[in-house]
Amino acid sequence: MKLSPVTTEDFAAMSEKIRCLIEGGQVDRVEAAIAESGIGEDEPAYHLLLESIGPYLRGDYARALELLVRAGGLLPEGQRMENSSLYSAMLVNSQLFLPRRERPAAGKGYEFYKKNITALRQEDPVLAGEVQQSAWLEEYVLVEFWDGLYLYSMKRRCLLLMETDFPERIAPYLRDGGPITFGGAAECIEEMRYCLRNPYTGIHGKSRAHYLIEESPAWIRVLFHLEDFSEAIGSHKLLLFSTLLYPRLHIILGNTQLAERLAGPIAEFRSAVPRDAVRAYYQSSEFQQRQQQIARGEIFPRVLVRTCRWTTFLKYCSSDFEKAFRQLGCQTRYLIEKNDAQYLSPEYVWQQLGD
């Protein structure tokens, strides 16, 4: 549905008039002003928004919320209510005034949580258990806003929203495949959602990895109620765990001190790979004797075949080489990324050589 400029201007003027009446204590004149506006059911989105004002002022928050949610679903893309608008305030306050179980966000959020915790359990059962045992952070209320679920801070009396200039600032970094690290969900929960919704897609479907470095399982529990992250967790585009198969931390958003402090064990984990032991073996007399045995045909070599998921020709050639060596009786190991976000780091290759 495309709204005409005249209707849009009329609606904006009427909304401002209603705001002035309410702030001026003339609540009794609001519904009469709405009736005189001429905005009827032929403009359903705006009509529902105006219709919600009466129930809201009478304290019928369930009815007001129903009308506001319906209106939000009819608003064309790009015409979402501003965060500071009268209707945005009514949408949030209607939910805060209702018992928790009567808020539509509660049921939707729990469905998201079930999907996300199932996905995390398959990747990291220990962390999933910690998240399940954690308690909800009482400062925050899950609310439905115009385009999804958000957190409302009872302490600060505001929604947790992304800074308006963030899309412009992050745009240069979204154009390459470097991983993005989020230090603490509390500091950049909306920025993380934005980056996940705007994925990098490289050659043959290569994806960007996103790290969330968070020391509180309770915050992960809260995050899991906001959106369905199960695909991102299962495909390893969102990492809440550490392995050598992903790039080093690159761009860090949010709490950089937290990220750097908690990333220490990741760096130690990477530094523990057996580089020196591998180098020493290939320089040893033991390896020289093995080479001589291979040359005499007494034993077969061990063959490490490294290839790349995003180079089709190399991938198939390498697969043929690995199969041929294996059929000859050689012990082989085939290294390839298992999903679109992985990266065969040097540390991972050293580890495989050591094995």
C-alpha cells in the first residue's frame, strides 16, 4: 500500500495536534479531534494508529497494543514510526503496563530461545548448560517494537537501540570478509544483529565469522530471546566458542577491554600448537631415515593434502590426489573448510602436521 504525500502530511499534523492536546491536559478532546481528522479505514495503517489512542488513554492497554501491532504490520517499508514518536511510546508503554505473560514478545522470545539453545547445545554443550541455568536479567524487559523484538531497560527507561550512524560507520568493514568481534552483548547487542543481518558473501558463498565475547551466560540467555540465531550458530557465522578453524580477532566493537581480556586464552590456545616440535622432527635423523625407507619402497609416505572450499578446480584436483595416494596405501589427511565461515589458519595447519 502506497500512502500519498497529502495523507502522510495530514497524519503527521494530526499526530502533533494530539500530542499537544495530551501534554496540555485536554485528553477529553482527543477522540473528537481524531473523528474530525478525516483519516478513515481507507488508510488502514494510519487509521489503526489513531484508533489505538483512545484505548490507551482509557487504560485498555491490551486493546491499544493489538491495534498498534496491526498497524505496524501494515506500514510500508521505510515508513516505520520514529523511535521518539507518540505511537512508539504507546507501543512500548502498553507492553510495560501489561503483565509479562500477556505481552506478545514473551511467547515470541521463548520460541527464539528454544531454537537458539538447541543450536548452541550441538556446538558447545557446556556453555548451553550454563546459559540454561542462568537467570533472566531483571533490569531488562523484552518488548515488541515496529520491526522485531528489543530490550527495554527499566533502570535507564529506554530501549536498547543501535546508534543511528552505525550503518554508515560499519559499511567499509562489511565489504570485506574479515571477522567482526563484539565485546559484551550489553554494549553492542543491536550492532551485532545489524551485522548478522547484513552478511558478507564472497566467492562461492564464503561468509564472515562473528565473535561474541561475553563472560555472562545470563546475557547470552537474554540475547537468545531477541531473534532466531540458530542458523548463524549452526553455520558458525556466530561464534560463542573457540577453535583454530576461524580467523584471528579483527574488528572489535563494544567493550574492547573485555574482548581483549577474554581473548587471552584464545591467543594462548593458538600459541600452544606444536610448531617447534614439527620443525624439529623434519630436521631430525629419524625423518631422514624415514625418507630413505620411503625411497626404497619399504614404507609409504604420509600425505597432507590442503585445499580450499572456494576454488572449485583446486578442490576437485586435490580430492583426486588424496584419493590416489590413499588407494596406493598412503596414510592421508585432507584439509578443507567444513563451512562457509571457516578459515584454515596457519596454527590449524601446524597442528595437523604435528598430528
